[in-house]
Amino acid sequence: MHEEMIREISESKGYDRGFTAGTKHAHELLNNYITFLEQQYAVVESDDNNQYVKAALSNKINTLVKAKTLIRRGHWDEADVLS
């Protein structure tokens, strides 16, 4: 009960605005990087000889998407690594 009251008071006074802004900024940065990598993937995709580069770019994109999920949730566990 005590922790809930503290959380409600802090939220009502806007104490988590910095955290929210930081999270939003992190997502924007990751989205920009993902978009860049997807553009690189599209360029490399036209060349069938670059399977290694395509796989590497795909892995980077998937890792960043998982990072966004972790940031959104605010925690991780071992099941996240295995999924």
C-alpha cells in the first residue's frame, strides 16, 4: 500500500517524465538504426552472392527489435534470450 501511494504521488507530480522521455528517445534511436539497416539489407538483397552480409544484417535488425521489447518491458529474463 505504501509503495503504491508513493508511485501515485510521484506520477501525479510528473517525476517519471525524464524516464519516459529517455525511453522514447531510446526507441527513436533504435528505430532510426533499424531503418538504416533495413535499407542496407534492401541494397544487399539484390545481390545473391552476399548471403553472409544479409544474414549479419538480419541478425542485427532482430537484435535491435528485441532490445526495443526489453526497453518497453523494463526488465528481462533468460526466456527472452531463448525466444
